[in-house]
Amino acid sequence: MTDKIRVRFAPSPTGYLHIGGARTALFNLLYARHNNGTFILRIEDTDTTRSTDEYIEAIIEGMKWLGLDWDEGPFRQTDRFDIYRSYSDKLVKEGRAYYCYCSPEELEARRKEAMAQGRPLKYNGKCRDLKEPVAGVNPVVRFRMPVEGQTMVDDLIKGTVSFDNEQLDDLIILRSDGTPTYNLTVVVDDVDMKITHIIRGDDHLNNTPKQIQLYNAFGYPVPKFAHLPMILGSDKARLSKRHGATSVMAYYDMGYLPEALVNYLVRLGWSYGDQEIFSRDELVKYFSFDNVGKAAAVFNPEKLLWLNSQYIINSTPERLADLVIPFLVKEGTISEGQMMDKQWLAKAVATQRERSKTLIELAQSLRYYISEDIEYDEKAKSKFLNKDSRDLLVELKQGLEALPEFTESGIEELFKSIVDRHGIKLGKLAQPVRVALTGGTQSPGIFEVLDVIGKEKALRRLEKAIKAIV
RNA sequence: GGUCCCAUCGUCUAGUGGCCUAGGACGCUGGCCUCUCACGCCGGAAACACGGGUUCGAGUCCCGUUGGGAUCACCA
């Protein structure tokens, strides 16, 4: 048996957990679970000007909602500055890194010049072989990159990718204020945390040869890499705010189930034959980089919506009842903290779940069950609540009042007898009743609706409808 | 601009040289079911970017073109 697999998700807390980050975390998790490995959460907050505790909390909230449970961490890089500095010092001592006194302005000017001349935007090595410190300047520490040869990246998804060392820059590993930069901290942490597989977005592929050189300089074995293709918006540009919701928690707000989002995300770039819907156990069992695609994928909200509807249909009414309550509050259908008969609510939910694509839609569809009063849709009212239906409604109301047991089957029998007596189709009676009870022309089966609404409320609504006709 | 990555229906994808007159899913669409809506079921339109090779045979391998994306900070 080889060493235990250890992977990590390493977001920087400069924003909320977004769709792309969530998928990266998910693939890390699945790979870890599939191989019985360890999944680590590490917060890359070395950019102290942009990182906030609020975002750390938001990322954790998003991961918890999606069930992306980590085994170790969260570690924070700001707690580990001493470690990075000691690694940097070691490099300087060994001549693998050097102090650079060039000012940001100087660097910027050279970059502009290089850009204008069409040359690679690369540090010119001015301070590479400097013998004496420059007085009065706080230097940065630069890593001495090899100037010839190639660096090979062996990637589980992209295959072998080679880079000419010539185009690798002498990157800054310690800023002039002594704080470490990304390329140093990732490598040090991945070494220190014994990460075996680095699974991240392929926007990092170009960083990888530099990091490999760092591993070499430290004398540590290079981990395996898996660079995931990007997620794009409908215009094929990288997914961003202007494509709509990118924050994971926005999908909570829109009434999505976490397992639906997970299922959608995993199928963006990964597949298992023709299967579309996967349980968490199946995901863990089937996951492999062999069937992760190389091409970027366009985020498609319609398919996510469909998946959500499937997950709603297949959730138990009891669970859905619990989940929908916050949305009923938000809709104003019930008040915060209001006591609900959970069993009754589950029964109501059971009649609506196959016509609700989100928890918001579910909450809205529950309104005429819960609220005391309803409003008529004008078109529905004029079409079905009229002289033709009045007598039928009266007859039904009397029948319901006299019904010994107010059950779905009892109600159905009553409907049948009225319809038979008049020699009309069921719809002739059902539609006016539907409008009387729900205000509109679309609803679950009319017997179920009556059953859920209950005798008292149903009679009140029929009475109201009959009066509205006169 | 340099470097790197990528390319099958509108979208997500199956396809690892013959099983492909290219399969599935979302969306779109015709029908069935039916008290309405939805679910469900049956059917339809819809793709191998282009050009060269290699091979008896290419969506599948190679090269080029085109197109898209990423990256080149004292950000991560």
C-alpha cells in the first residue's frame, strides 16, 4: 500500500464560496473519499488587505451546506508566517533565492517597455548577482529560476505538459514587508501538510512549473497534479457575477437542494456513462480522473433546475416540509416561529412536490392550503364561477356538509354522484371547484386539494364563491 | 503579444481505430395519460470546427488552420 492520499481545498477568503470553488472542493472530497484519503481545508489569507473573517465564515457556511465535509483544518496561512520565512531564509542561504532591490515603479516601467516591444514580461535579473545590499531599501526575496531546460508537469487530467524554463520568472517569494507570497506558501504548506494530490482549477496550470522548481529547491518530492477545466458562463467567458448567481449560498436562497447542486456540479466535466443522477455514495464509488474531461464547461441553469425538480420529487414530504418552512416565512404565508402541524404540512407538500422545481415554488404552491383567504384569478373567475356552475357548487357544498367522513375517497364518490346525476364530465364540476378553492385553474387533483384544505375551510370558500356569482 | 490549455447536437456529455446510418441528459417540439397543471410515457428536429496526412478503415492517431479559454503582479 502506498502512502495515504491527502488532498486539500485552498480558497482565499476574498469572496464567497462560488460555483467554481465549490466544484473544486467537491472533486477533492470525492477523490479523498474514493481512496479513503484525507481532505484538508486551508484558508489562503496571505493577502491581508483583501481577506476577511466574514468571507472565511461564508466559505465554511457554503461548504457545510453542500456537505463538503473536511477532515483537517481549517488552517490559516496567516498563522504560519514564521514557517514560510524560515523556508525562504533557507533558500537564500543556499543561493536558491536572492534579495532584489528594484522598486515597484522600476519593475512596472520595465514591464511596459517589454510589452511595447513584444518581449516576454519577465524580470530582467538585475539583482540576481548583486553582492552588496542597497542601503535604505527593504528588499524582496526572489527565487532563482533555472534559465535553461524544461519543466514537465505530469497532470492526471491534461497529461504531460512541458514548459521551457527560460520563460519562467524569478518570482517574488517574500515581499518587502517580509510577508510571503502565494507561490511560496502553497508549496511550503503542501509539503508541510503532506499533500499527495493537488486538485485545482486549470487557471493554475501555468503556475505549476514554478512550483515544481520550488519543490526541487526544497528537495521534496513533487505531488501529483489534476487541473480541472474552468466553468464558463453562457457567453463562454469565465463564470462571473454578470452571468447571474455565482455564490453557492445564492442557490440556497433560490430554493435549491444541496444535493441537486452537487449533482449538477459533478457532471460539469465528469461523467459516468449515461447516468445523470447520483447519490453521494455512488459519486464516491465511481469517481475517477479517468472520466474527467479536458474542456471547459458552460454552466447551464436550466439543467440545474431540472435536477432540482428531480431531487424535490424524490425527497420525502417530511423532509421537504422542514425545508420549506423558511420559504413560507419569507413569502409571508406564515410568521416566524409559527407552530405548524408538520404531518399536515407534509401531506400538503406531497400533493405539490412534483410540480415544484424549487423550494420557493413549493412554498408558493402551498399558499392556498395555508392562508385563510384566497384571491381569484380574474380570467379563471369569469370563466368558471358563473351561472352555469352556481347550482353545481351549491349542490357540492350541501353534499360535503352532509358527508359522514371528509376523506379523499368520500369526496370522490360525492363528485361522481353529482356528475352522474347531471350527465356531465368531471371537469365541468372540478374546474369551478378548483377556482373556488385555489383561486386559479391549476392545482393538484381536486379531491386531494379538498382533503388537504379540510372541511371547514373548503365550505367557507365554496360559500364565498357562490356569493361571488350572484 | 509570449507561453500554456481546449475543440462531438444550443448546453452537459458517451465515444479510448471497425459495435457510429454518432448514444444519453437538459432545453425545444409532436403525441399519449388526464378533473386542470405538473409528473410520467412514446416520438421528432438538433453535433463530430476546417484542411491535410497515417491506416484496408478516423469522431477516435499525427500536423496545420481557425476559434475559444487561461496565464504572464510585492493577488491568490
